Amino acid sequence: MNDLVRQLGLAQPQVSKHLRVLREVGVVDVREQGRQRLYRLNGHALKPIHDWVKNYERSWSERFDQLDVVLEDLKRKEQGDADDR
């Protein structure tokens, strides 16, 4: 827990709450070892999310490519305006 608190920069109660929620929905598994609780990511629980996102990946990639074109055009126009001064 202390490692997660330190790495995430969150308070211990916040980390505990997030871990509890992740455990309840099956995204992480926990086992107790003495006084420690060891958490492990359950990748199988993430597969439905991965599959859903994958359906939108192509669309997002195309839109980001279009955004790149627009941003490059704006950049060229700004540079052209600056050169005209």
C-alpha cells in the first residue's frame, strides 16, 4: 500500500478506496500474506474493455490524423502571418 501511495501521490484512504472498488469489480485480485495484502491485476477482467475500445481505435486514429492535418495548416498559416510582419 505504501508503495502505491508514494507512486500515485494520493492519500492512503484514497488508494484503499480505489483498490476496494477494483477488487469488487474483479479487476484486481488480492491475497493476504501475513499483515500484507498483495494485489494482482486480473487481465481477463479488462478484456471486455479492450474489445470495446478496439472497435473505436480505427475511427479515433482517422480523426487524429485529420486533426494533425488541421494543426499543421494552422501552424503554417501562423508562420506565414509572422513572416508578413
